Amino acid sequence: MVEAAIEMEGLAKRYGGALALKIDALSIGRGEFVALVGPSGSGKTTLLKTLNRLVEPDAGRIRIGGRDARAVAAHELRRGIGYVFQEVGLFPHLTVAQNIAVTPRLLGWDKARAEARVEALLGLVDLPREVSGRMPAELSGGQRQRVGVARALAAEPAIMLMDEPFGALDPLTRDALGDDYRRLHDTLGLTSVMITHDMLEALLLADRIAVMRAGRVVAEGTPQELMSREQDGYVRELMATPRRQAERLNALTQRSAPSPRA
């Protein structure tokens, strides 16, 4: 049985009188890649932020690596958790190398160790060494997102949380970066939790998918299980979306194919 990296029990969060999150039990195994999917307002981002205590739940317990998350100071907890989001949020006045090295420097790493880590991470996220001295404004969107991933990995976290990390990128860059991150996940043995609105992306990248609606997990399982299992109406429609897209693409391809000669 795979050891749990993240465990949630009786988790609840309200904003005013509105219930934003209610998770009875959800466990994520060490080394697992889990995608959170569902409509806007379904609680995905709230769930993600409770894991590194950017949001404090009103009730329930979260264990990270077997430890109660509330028994650890928030800043200490976050040292073992990388966080990547769609807007990247690089410091515009710092170079790429300085952005990546922010957390190591805060942790007191010496200059040589921090520089070695920056160089190694540039290679891991497939960026040439010469970008290290550039400013964020000089980079493409895909390059900035790769720097964001590198920065999140700088302090050697075991867990990565990602909120629509590839959503603002063009399709080609999004596809390439998704594949590259999955290889990185496997190479480093990370535990990854990713929010995405792209159902096909979730099916192709994740080991397991949790479908959320109205703050609750309404279905979860491997891509194969969710595609083959009988589901309620909402989940069934969600799982059918990639299949419908493939059928439409196949029909379009057949219509545009040249007719065989007689």
C-alpha cells in the first residue's frame, strides 16, 4: 500500500454563510499526481490553499507526511511544499536566477549552494543557462511559467501544488510544458496536486482525478476508472467531453481527407 503524503479528514470551510469546502476524507499517496477538476466555484482553489495553510479550514484535519499541518508553523510547512499558479508572479525587478533563488536565500543557503541549485533547476525545466541573467519581461509566457516551476522547486519540496499552471499558455506551449512537468514529477518523485479546467489534460497527465462540485469531491479514481465507471449525470458529462472532442476531430479529419481515385 502506498504511503499517504497528504490526508484530509472532515475538512470544512465557509465564507460568510456559504459553504466553500466539505471534504469527508481524501488521501493522496506519496509520489502520486492528482488532478482536481470541476466548475468555477467548486472549491478547488480553496482545497489547494488549505494544504499549505494559505487558507485555514474551519474544521477538520490535514496531515502532511503524517504530521498534523496545524502543529507546524505555516512558514515551516511551506518549505516542503512548492506552489505554482497561473499568473506565475515572478518579481519583475529580479533576474531569473534571483527569482529562483528567493526561497533558498531566505532559508540561509550560501551563495555557492544557491547558484548551483539555480543552474540545476534551469536544466530540469529545460531553460538555457543564458536566461538566468534576464528579467521576467524579456521572457515568453512559457519561459516565465518554467521559471515559476523552477522557483517552486528551489527548496527541494516533496509536494507541489499547482493552480491552473498552464491555463494562460498557447496550446503548443501548454502541451509541451504539461509533458515536461509530468516527466519532472516522475524523475524527482514528487507528490503533485494540480487544478485544471482542461479535462483532457487531467486524463493524460494525472494518476488520479478528483471531481469537485459545490465544495465536495463527487467522484474520484484513475482516468481509466472514471472513463469506464457508471457515473451521475454531471460526472458522466464531464468525462464524455474529451470523447466528444475526439469524435468531432475524427469526423473533421475524415471530411477533409481526399477521395480515393477510381
